[in-house]
Amino acid sequence: MITRVNDSLLAVAERRLLDRLAAVVAPRVTADACSLAGLAGAILCCAGYALSTLHRAFIPVAVAGVALHWCGDALDGTVARLRGEDRPRYGFYVDHFLDTVSQILFFVGLGVSPLASMPVALLTLVALQALNILVLLRTVLIGEFRLSFGRLGPTEAHVALILLGLSGFVTGPLPYVYDTLLAAGAVFLCVQTLTVGFREARGFRDAGA
């Protein structure tokens, strides 16, 4: 039995909103459809950022893609649970596979855009994937699927990306500003990965596991 843990700043408000949205979603909209909508949002985000090299008017397209991804990615599991259609292995696999693809699209798109440099965007992506690997290791070894670290989770990350995009649309490219923000995010992710990783390693060692 896997225990989901999400104690992020927006977790309670998000859960209430998702329960309401899932309750009014048409029956023909399946959990798989929500997952694909999330992937479509990530593709839209990447395309919007790529096109923003031509004109920053395309940045709102990228922002809309982030919002669509959050909606689809967050709703798929909620819809499945409320309808009693849980498929733990399938859902877990598809969710994390599509999350990985979506995260690549987000940060590659951001790196292509005039808002941030590709090296910093890819550095943030690598830091995020390192934390994702730790999450999966903990899920397999101790049965806890932790969504949040330092009171921040996927929803806060989506909000940050939306704010980053909207700021970029208003101000246009600002040298080093967005790279600095992304680098700060990468540092946060690395600190969480190393802190939790070493703590868990000590716990396994002391328990003789």
C-alpha cells in the first residue's frame, strides 16, 4: 500500500478545487483523457515558448499550456478515484511517464525562448529529475509517495511557471533575471534531494535494512 503525502502550501485548496472539478466533469471525460490533456498542455507550452522567439505575444500561449497541464495532470487521478476506476500500477506508470515527458517539454521550451538560457533551463530540469528519482526510490522502498518538499510541490511549481511566463510577457526578456530565478529553483531542488537522500540512507543503515 502506497501512502501519498502532500503537505504543500496549496495542497488543501487544490484538493477542494479538484474534487469540485472532478464532480462536474462529463462522464465521457476519462482519467486517460485528462492525462492526455495534460500532455497537450505541455506541448502547447513548448510551442508557445518556441514561437516567442518571433514575438513575445506567444508567451501567453505557453502560460495557457502550463495551466492546461496542471488541470489535466491533477485531475486524472482524482477522476479515477471518485469513479472507483483506480488502476494503481497503470496510473502510477502513465502519470510519471507523462510527467517526465512534460517536464522536458517545459524546460526545453523555456530554454529556447528569449526569457532564459538553455544551459540554465536544462540545469533546472536535471535537478528536478534527480528529485523525481529520489521520490520513486522512496516510493518503492518505503511505500511513501511524497509530492511536496519544503512545503512546495507540483502545484506551486506550476504557479511559479505561470508567474514567470506572465512576467516575461509584461517585461520582455530581462538579462540574467529569469536565469537567476531558475538557478535558485535548481539549488532548492538539489538541496532537497541531497538532504532527504542522505537522511534516508542513514535510516536504512541504522535499521540494518
